[in-house]
Amino acid sequence: MTMTDIDKLLSTDKFKNLGITKASEAAKYEFYSTPFASVNSLIGGLPIGRFTTIAGPEHTGKGAFCAQLVAHLQSQDPEFTCLWTDAENAFDEAWLQRLGVDLDRVYLQRYTTEVNSMEKLMDQALSLLKQAKINLWVVDSIGALLPKNDGYVTKGTKEEDKSLEGTNMLNLQRKLGEFYRKANIYIAPRPQEEYKGCATLMIGQIYTVPSAHATISEVKGGNAVKHWAHLRLMFRRGPRSDWPE
């Protein structure tokens, strides 16, 4: 079978919507510029349709970076929309407004008594992403995601609160792997719908791993966080002399 025959075969109804194209004709991933020229020059911006992990110790500007990014992109595009998953219940509307964020173009997602687990929260978000053209998704944060098996135990047909003694960090790692595999489909570009994809920022915390030779900083969430991140940004505190006024 020649290349011409293959092209004709792929143009038929049987193969047309299976996602098989020539590499030269495949959807190209684009990047969003950030409000920081130094960041743009280093990494070219944030990848659209892929995952970015932002990690670092507490109070190092991870949330501020995301908020300033949203404000910057909103100023460039009047139709720009953002989904903000506030798993930590730490979203500060007044603070984001001071940073220039238009809250009318930010859709806020939080835990409720009905949506009370990571699985329900993520499925709800993916259902929205499947139907709406969301430009940016901020998940704050990985460590605050609560797998169902960590929070509840089922006895018969009734769910009861599970004690904190029984929680297992491995549940989060397994569920994150499942989440990435599923979300990867919905944040990817959809050229047939003129949708260039959703840039997804996963905010994470770090912990130190003791070693005989050096102290290693790891991001909570396991290997899935490393594997699926097209870009990983690590935030650190600089000297006090460099702090903004």
C-alpha cells in the first residue's frame, strides 16, 4: 500500500475521526506568555493543552504567579476563561482583584457536602472541560485532593466518616495517575472545534527526602506528577533584599 492509498484510507468515514494524521499536519501545541519577561525567555511560556507543575515551600508565590498569569492573559483576550479548583478553600477574591483578575471570567470550584472527594471534584471539572472551551485550569493544590478511600469507609450501603488514622498517601498517588490519564484527553487541542486546548497548572507542595549525600526535594503526589508534567517550575524564596516593597 502506497502513501497515496493510506491517505485515501484515512480520509474515509471509517478512519476520519480516529485521530490518525500525518505528523506534519498534526495539531501544534502553543504557549501562553507570562507577565514575566525572564520566565518567557527561559521557557517560552506555559504550554497549552499540557500539564505544568508549580511546586515549592509555603509562601513562595505559587498562587500569586497563577493569579498574575490569569490577569495578564485576561488583559490580552476579552474571551479568556479560567477554571480555578480551590481544593484548599484558600481562594481570596479581594486579593485576586488587587492583582488585576476579572472574577467574572474565573469559574471557581470547591468541595461541597455532595462533591466531597477528589474523584467527584475532578469528574465535575472534566465534565465542564469536555463541553466548554476553558483556556486555563488551576488546581490548588495537589496535596489538598482527597481520594474517596481516604475520607470515607463504606459499611453496607452507608458511607461513614473515616478516622484520620486510616488515611493512606498511596491512594492519592494512584488516583493522580488515573486523573492525568483521563484529563489528558480533555485538555488536548481539538482542531475540529477550533479549540487550542487548556493549559493546566497543578500547584504542589514539596517535602525533603533524607539522603546520605544530599537533601532531595520531592513534590507530593508520586511519579505521576513528574511523568505528566510537560513543564515543572520550582519556586524558592530569594534573599530579603530582593523582595518587592
